[in-house]
Amino acid sequence: MWTFFHKLGSPPWLYAIAGTILRWLVPITLIALVAGMIWGLLFTPPDFRQGDSYRIIYIHVPAAVVALAGYYVMAIAGAISLIWRMKMADVVMRAAAPVGAALTFIALLTGAIWGKPTWGTWWVWDARITSMLILLFLYLGVVALYESFDNKEAAGKACAVLSLVGMVNIPIVYKSVDWWYSLHQPASIKFTGESTIDPSMLYPLLLMIAAFYALFTCCLLMNIRAELLQRESRTQWVKKIASEKGAD
Amino acid sequence: MYFDSLQGLLMMNGHGMYVWSAYLAAIAIIMTLLVVPMRRRARLLQQLAREANGSEDKTVGNARVEQ
């Protein structure tokens, strides 16, 4: 167990293992995304109340779910880098932020497009939507804050603190549809009790959620690899990789 | 398949514009997410390889000067 943690702190090992995982995970992710989209667009029945516009659910919900899960990854990595000064945790935090921001943006954008035919408006200042917008700003804040520091160690600390403070927003996003009267519908999938969604719509949705988790992991690992190369560019292992690439 | 014609699939009973624009935008963002780190890594490796070659040349040059 300890050797695992020891290895996790080793940049060349992390770089190599991420590369091995990506060789498998990228094709799997792309297949799952394409399959899930085709399933959702072509092979599911329309919603009896919303008609065909509900098909946006197959990207809206997975993007939102994974955007929230990604925030945990970023904040936990931030906490680890603050407490144990683990450099790799700092790399993970920085790698997660732009991916989370993009997924939150997808959730907001598809939500707005879905809102127009369903609610008659692109945007409402509703609790769920506003708290998701705050989530987007938190992600973008971490990206921008990191860039604004010349001292990258101080940048890492500031970003870790910001992402931890931002954790307050996460339960608000989850609970917003229950706490406030809202246009946004409550969760259709429940771990406890019966889901309020038909299996013919549930299975492609679950596939898309899995695909978005895989997508997040792919992007996270790819960002980690690029970040590692940049940070460690003066070290022997990076020079070796670069010279092998250059020889090709 | 639920739709019986390509027309029906594109129109989606009047919701086509919303559904397709949402999917296309999502696909574009997903592609960007995947391509940006790939290009960043490739660019870094290229740059490092060039620097490595450059410094080798310099040492050769210095060695000559020392002779």
C-alpha cells in the first residue's frame, strides 16, 4: 500500500501509467459516447410531455453529474497538496479545473437550449441554474488564479484554498431543487427507492453517464501528462522521452 | 429506430433545431477537451527535442574552441 503511494508521487511512473490507461480508455470512451448518443437520439421513445426535446437529457445530465464529481477530484487534490505538500496532487488539481469548467459549460448550455422549448425561456435565475453558474466561475477562478501567479507554489496554495472554500457550493447544487421552488425538475434517478424514469430511457442515460465519467478521466490523465512534461522539463526522464520522440 | 425517415430525424417534430444544436455544441466541446492536451504534449515534446539537439551542438562547438 505504501509503495503505491510512493509510486503515485513519482512523476515518471505517473506519466507512464497514465499513458497505458489512456491507450485503452480513449477508444472505450469514444465508442461509449457515440453509442450512447445514437441510442439516445434514434432508439429511445419521445417523452410523452416534452416530445423529442427531452433527448438533450443524454448530454445535459451526464455533463452536470460529472462536473460535480470533478469538483470533488479537484478539491480533494487541493486538500492533499495543502496538507501533505504532495506535488502530484497539485498537478491533479490543476489538470481537473479546465475539464470541470468545460463540462459545467456543456451542462449550462444544453440546459439553456432545452429550456427554450420546455420552459419557454433560455435562462432563469433559478437556484439550480445559478448554483451551477457559480460552479463554472469556481472552476474558471481556479484556472485564472493559477495563471495569475508567477510563483507556482503560491499559485497552487491559493487555488487549493479557493477550491476548498468552493465546496460549500456543492451541496447547494444538489439540494437546490428540493430547497427552493424551482422550474428545474428534481432528480429522476435515485439510488434509494424507485427511479421516476422508464428503463427504455434510463439505460442509455446510464451509459452516457458512464461515458462522461470515462471522458473526464481521459481528459484528466491527458492534462496530467502534459503538465508533468512541462514541470519536469529539466529532468532526465523527460529529456529521455523527448529525445526518443525526436529520434522518430 | 424510432424515426421512420431522415426528415423526421432531423426535424424531431419541431424540436430538431434544439436537440441537434445541443448535441453538436457538446461534441465540439468534447473534441476540444481531447485535442488541446494532446497538442500541448506534442508541442512540448517537440520543443524539448529541439532544445536537446541545440545543446548538443553547443557542446560540440565549445569542445572545438577548447582545442
